[in-house]
Amino acid sequence: MARTLAEKVWDEHVVRSAPGEPDLLFVDLHLIHEVTSPQAFDGLRLAGRRVRRPDLTLATEDHNVPTVDVDQPIADPVSATQVETLRSNAREMGVRLHSLGDVEQGIVHVVGPQLGLTQPGMTIVCGDSHTSTHGAFGAIAFGIGTSEVEHVLATQTIAQTKPRTMAVTVNGSLADGVTAKDLVLALIARMGTGGGQGYIVEYRGAAVESLSMEARMTLCNMSIEWGAKAGMVAPDQTTFDYVRGRMHAPTGSEWDNAVAHWQRLVTDEGARFDEEVVLEAAEVTPFVTWGTHPGQGVPLSGSVPDPAELPDTGDRVAAEKALEYMQLAAGTPMREIAIDTVFVGSCTNGRIEDLRAAAAVVRGRQVAAHTRLLVVPGSTRVRLQAEDEGLDVVFKDAGGEWRGAGCSMCLGMNSDQLQPGERSASTSNRNFEGRQGRGGRTHLVSPLVAAATAVTGRLASPSDLPTADTATA
Amino acid sequence: MDRFTSLTGTALPLRRSSVDTDQIIPAVYLKRVTRSGFEDGLFAAWRKDPDFVLNRPEYDGCRILVAGPDFGTGSSREHAVWALQDSGFKVVLSSRFADIFRSNAGKTGLLAAQVDQEVIERLWADCEADPALGVTVDLERREVRFAEVVAPFEIDDYTRWRLLEGLDDIGLTLTHGAEIADFEANRPAWMPSVL
Ligand code: SF4
């Protein structure tokens, strides 16, 4: 029978299937960080259990580590305790951990792919909702809760009811200056934050095929923001080229065996999805959010919508509340919104391509006087590579701050936070009330829009900028 | 988790309905990084009152909590179950439980047994009259017994079976250990390892 990509990967991982019970799936890679793992390890200890497969378990410190003075002890006591607990748990249970200061330390969803541990056809879980990122390789990857983390530690399996499947086909190609971030923000605005609920989504079509691996990660990363269980892209030559040669990629004849297998991981001709959505890439333009969830977005060329004009009562009430919180008036052109802080980073847009894109825009330009630019690489390796390419100097010369790796202002668990009432343009994935600091207001944007916004101090795209003064570049 | 067949002990009469999980354990007690030690947060706000039933010495050592309807509503925090267990409770009796609390309880071995509100009222009265009254909760027979009262309680078959067998989610999965081992033996050689 013709099967979808998701069904193939699922079927390959079923350890046990019984009527009326969820399937028991084998987990190929379990990623761990300091915030959602402490109780899982403690539960394991209380029950006298061990980590079943330390060889398939990888830990890193990311959510609340500082991004300055990383060689100093962590000042915040709660953060320090969580990080210390992860370190002692990893030591006791024999789990590989990349700590602050280690070259492989970074956001868990940046580290897995970078090490070549994220490969096509795998099942990957982590106590973090943006685990969907890894689906870019054609893996089934999703976030789990702390009790499930304990379950995976003890059994290397997870009990799951098979989700339905959805195809999101993006025809054509994205215009210059339009990124995967704009595409996914436009998609969420159309589908709503619950539109993907209960589905594994496969992104396909010419526009998706022509995306780089990192852009595919951005796309899959935000699957959870419209409710999908997971997002996937079928592996192809772009995928194989990205994985090849990385630290944990197969080599020699194992590589050939792996590729031979991965090539079969595509949706069969005639396979049926439970739901299909089609988008035209050419219609997507730089996209930004105006509200307090990722579905409240408009093209940058548009204006803050008038809640009264929204057909759905629920949407109308939500929009009114959002505008109140965001302190925005209906009808304001998005380009007129002044921004205090620009954040470039996170597991959505904190990889090297994102930093290159942002650097290319600010090169030879200056960050606006009343605006702050914070650049936080997704991993230490990304930071080092960027420094190798001189990107840090570009940001610093423009007046930006260059930081150590971590989640940072994506969720404001460390000291990188917005002040109450402050407004940000952020390349992260969530614009919830207070997400980046209590009372902070967030506009989600692409790295290109973020960089242009830093220069003008208002939401902008690179095409809004006068030509750079190359004499100072 | 431990097997549960039948338990006889004293009961704590909590004369309140709609006890939400924020009352069971307020958010400030959730910062801990361990799975144990949550007893200090149990009903923390109410315990500031020295007359609160949990503070009264005659109820020391109770293992059965008798609460009003709609117990465990609100936030899904599993800590609510842990706080009760860490305080020594093995059973909560109520005439109606919030779904998420009932499911969290079943996963970690706290018996959430649903009885008629009349039984709750009678238990409240009897336990207040005699804090040393012995109450038996018999999971095999699905019965609560005290004084001359024998009352049935409701629990779904699957949760009952798991409690009787002492199987938490992990224990249950580990009963399929052979299947997991089989699967592991057949994974392709090129699959990555972090070591
Ligand atoms: S960068 Fe943000 S979204 Fe990504 S893992 Fe960290 S906190 Fe979560």
C-alpha cells in the first residue's frame, strides 16, 4: 500500500502495537536540557532505575544559561541549581553532556543537527516543544513532558497514538528577500494556531525542495506554533550533503547503506494524506506579527488589523486583547512601529545562515540610536564559525551586542529580558505575553527583517534601506 | 510503584469542594528539582491556619483523604499528586475528580476512588467524631468499609489493574522488555550513537 513519509518512519519504529493501546515506538535519539529533566532523573533514581541507552541520549545546557561572562559561576540561583543538577545527573547516569564553555554546547535543536546526530528516518524526542525542528531531515521529532522524559530514559521507547497526516505543498519559489520564516508565519496566519492539531505535517513542493537545510529547520521548528505534532521534509540530496562528513554521520559503506535507505523515505505516489493545504510561494512577502500569538501576523507592507473587521468573534476578542497588550492602534502601518530591541537568535533563526543573512544587512551600517541589537548564536560552534567569518565584528561595528550561545531572550529565563513595555523584533518563535520578559512586547520577524529593523529602528526590510556606506564597511 | 490491594488506616476529613491544584500545592513550591519533598507545599495556604484539619495532631498519620466534589481541578501539575503522596496519602476519596488529576494519580500510584457524596458526608461526620476510626479501602472488591458501612467505589478497570499489579507507565512498558530488546537487536548498524 502506498504510504506517506510519516507513515514509513512511524512503521519502522513500532516496537509493539496492540488494539486499543497506543503504539510503543523506539526512540533513536533523546535530547535533554536542564529545565525539563531534573525530576525525570530523580524519578528514575527513586525507582532504582538506570538510563537504558546512554548511547542514544545527549544533554546540553541551553535554556537558562547566561550569554555573558560564561566562564563565571551562574549568578541566578534557580538557574545555577538546574544546571548543576543536570551536570550531576549526567555524571551519575553516564549521559554525554555539553556544558557551558564546551564547543558543542548550545540550543539542543541546533546541537543535534550540527553534530550529525539528527539524520533522516529517525525518531527524536526532547522535553521541549521545538523538537519539531529535527523533522527537517525527514525524522519524526516531537516534544514530550517530564514524565515522558523519565519513560524514555528508562525504556528508550515512548507510547504514542498515531497522528493523522497533512501535506502542506508550497508551489513555485520564494522571491528574493523572502525566507522560510516569512513562509511559516504566513502559513500560521492562514491556518491559525490550532490548525495543525493532531497532525504530522509534511512540507513539500518546489519551494520547500529548494530550501537549504537550515531554512527547512526554521520551517519545521515552527510546526508546533500552529499546533502540529511534528513537521517533516522528505530527505533529498540537500539533506545528504548536509549530513555527510559530520561527526556522527555514517562513513564508508555504512554511508552508502544509509543513503540507500534514506532515499526510500519519500511519500509514495498515490499515498493519501488526511488533509492537504496548498500555498503559492510567489504570494509570500516579508511577514511580521502584530499580536500575542504567532498566528496574528500580516505582511510587513500591511497594517495592524482592525479587530472589528474580523469575522470570527473569538478572533475579534483575542485581537482586541492583543492590541491592548501590544499598545497598538488598528490601522497603523507595520513599518511605522518603532522597536527598542532586536533579537537575532533562538532555535528558529540562530544558525550560521541566519547570522550571515543578518550580518549582510547591517554590514557598513549603524544600529539606530534608540535601538539595541542583541545577537545570540544558537550554539558555541555557530559562534566560533561566525567569528571565523568576521560576522561578530560586523555586528559590533554596527553597534550590536555579540553574545555566547543559548536560548537567551527567546524565553527570558536568563538575564536577557525585555523591560516592561519594551518592544522587540525577534527572530524567535513565540510572541506570547511576557515571553521575553514581563510586560515585553514581541514582533516575530525573519533575520533579514530583524537586521533592517535594527538599522532603521522601525520594522523594515532590507529593501527599505538606503545603500550602505561601503567606505566604513 | 508499590502494589495496592487493600489499605486500612485513618482518614482526614477535608470539608471542601472544588479543591484545585493551586490549593493542593501553590506554584511557588514547584521550583524544586527533585521528585520528592513536596509535602511542605501541601495545602500550604490553608495550613497557615493552625485550626486547619491537617494541622491537628489527632489526624497525624492519616493515609486517606476524604474531600468534597471536584477535587483536583485547574492546572495539570503532577506535583499535586506528588505532594499528597509525599505527605503519606495513599488514597483520595471524592464524589467527583477532575480528569487530569485522576489520570496523574493513576500514573504514580495514588488511588483516586470515587464514592457517592452521601458516603463522603458520612465519613466526614464519623472521622470528626472519632479521628481514630479505621477506614478500609479495598481495591480488589472496590469497596470502602468503616463502622457498619460498606460502600462501593468507582475506578476504571485499567487503572485498577495497574494499581493491583503495581505498574506505573514505565513498569508497564518494561513488561514488554523482550520486545524492546528484539527491536534494538535489529536496528541498522549505521544508526548514530552519541558515544
Ligand atoms: S531557543 Fe527558545 S524555543 Fe528554542 S529551545 Fe530555546 S527556549 Fe525553546
